[in-house]
Amino acid sequence: MLEQLGALATTPWIYVIVGLSVLLDVFLPVLPSGVLVITAATAAAGTAADAAADAARGHAGFADMFALVMCAATASVLGDLVAYRLAWRGGDRFDRAISRSRRLTAAQAKLGTALLRGGGPLVVLARFAPAGRSVVSLGAGVMHRRVAEFLPWSALAGLTWAAYSVSLGYFGGQWLGATWFGTAVSVFALFAAGSGAAFLMSRPQPAEAPTTP
């Protein structure tokens, strides 16, 4: 697979594949979009390393990584907006679907509280947690949060996640080589970040001090 992605890394098809995977991931969280982004970056890093003798190729490698980040980030925001709009219009159906899951219900309630308090950074944190992106996008639509409250944080979340994933794949490929071992280490780092984000989201909120009249 690394060899195939290495060949695709120098063609526009890699951006089509990555973009579709990230776009659909909000509806099908089981899709390994993060793994695909890391693998593509690792393969591209190996391609760049093979041509490291050419200084111009180094600049081209940086341009490839930047394009991959922007592709994944843009697809992430577009997917969030589609899910947000669908949940906005079909709120009852999505609300019932979320209510069937205790995990999604708790995350939905926490999201609403965070947005009401101006806690938009939770949207960025949730982007790394398993299924967190789906909960955030669908929950914001079901609760009819304003676009101005949701979109900027969604854009920041998509850009942060994409930059982190591509950096893992690129530097893992540079330091450990464009091999399955290098890819596995990078994917493990991504999953570790997701586990940390899920842990932080699951922590109870500190109780607010009562106000004196």
C-alpha cells in the first residue's frame, strides 16, 4: 500500500482520495481517514527522501505537504458543515439517533454547555477524539447553534488535526523511513492524541461557585 500511495503522492489523485475519505468520515467514523492521511504523508516523505539530492525537490516536498494539509483541512470543514446543515434541518431524526447512545447523549450535553460558555476549544479537542467530530457537528446542528459559533472553531479544528496528522506522517517517514514501522509509530501517536482528547472531554466540569445576591 505504501508503494501504491508513493506513486499516487506525485499525482492529484492522492488529494481526491484523502479529501473524500476525510469528508465522509463525519458520517462514517469507522473510516480510517487519519490513518490514510498519515500513510499518504509517509509515502510522500519517502518519495521526497529518494530525491533528496535535488534541492528543488525539497521545496516541492514541502509544497506537497502543505497541499495535503490544506486538502484534509478543507474536506474536514466541508464535511462538518454538511453534517451540521443536515442535523439542523432534520433535528428530530438526528436527535433521536443521538439519544439512543448514552455516549453521544453525554457528549451532546457537554458540547452545548461548552458552546454556551464560549468554550469553543472543545470543538478542536473533539476533532481528535474517536467520533468526536461527528458528535460536535451533528450536536451543533440539532441544537441550532449559530454558524458564527460553530464554523470558526470547526475550521481551526480541521486545520489543527490535518497539520498534526500530516506532520506525524512526514517526520515519521523522514526519521524512520517510509516503511510500515514508521507508519505504525505515527498512527500510534495519532491514536494516543485521540485517547488523550477523549480523556479530557470525559473529565467532569468544575462546579461553578454560587453567586451571592
